[in-house]
Amino acid sequence: MTIRTSKKTKSEVSLQDPIGIDKEGNEISLIDILGTECDDVLEEVELKIQVKKLYEKMTQVLKNRERTVIQLRYGLANGSTKTQREIAKMLGISRSYVSRIEKRAIKKLSKAFNCNPKIFDYDYDDDED
């Protein structure tokens, strides 16, 4: 049993593990060779976790049409964003109805994430202080 578990762990490598020493005697880790800052890697992992949570909430909270509008509007399906007019034409509904669906979906998502929905209704006129 011990042999099997040790075989599995031998193939696992940490980015922080030392893999050698440079000319000055400093330890070199895999992250140093890859040329990526540790913070960048952590930010990317955090972003992927947040995106996964967003998709889970969208599935739990939104109706199909709301989910479709949000995915098309913000490019969550294929990376390409659409205007409200384009979405309206695709779904065969009015642009104002797309706007209402989008606003309702954002409120539902913000409530699901326990956010203040007002953060999505930022008033740019208050910026002139």
C-alpha cells in the first residue's frame, strides 16, 4: 500500500520546490524558471474559482432566458459580447425587454452573492466632486 501512494506523489511537483542552485548559491524553484510571478498565478487561480462560482450561481438562480441574455451580453459563452439590440434580434424580443431581463438577472445574481445591487447602478454624474 505504501509503495502505491509513494508512486502517485512522485509525479506531483510543487512550483515552490527547489530544483537547483544558481551561480550565486541561491536556490532556484520551478516558478523562477517559468518566469511567472507567484502573484500572477494566484490571481489566475482565484479568477477561475470566481468564474466557477458565477456559473454555479447562474445555474441555480437564473431562468434559461435570463442566463442566455447574461451570457450573450457579457461574452460568457464564447468571449464575444453582444449589444442589447443584437440579443433582441436573436431572441425575437424587443431591446427594452432584453434590458429588463438583464437588470432582473443582475439583481438576482447580486442577491445570490449577497452584494449590494446598487453597485451595478453606478451614477457617473456623482463623479464631478
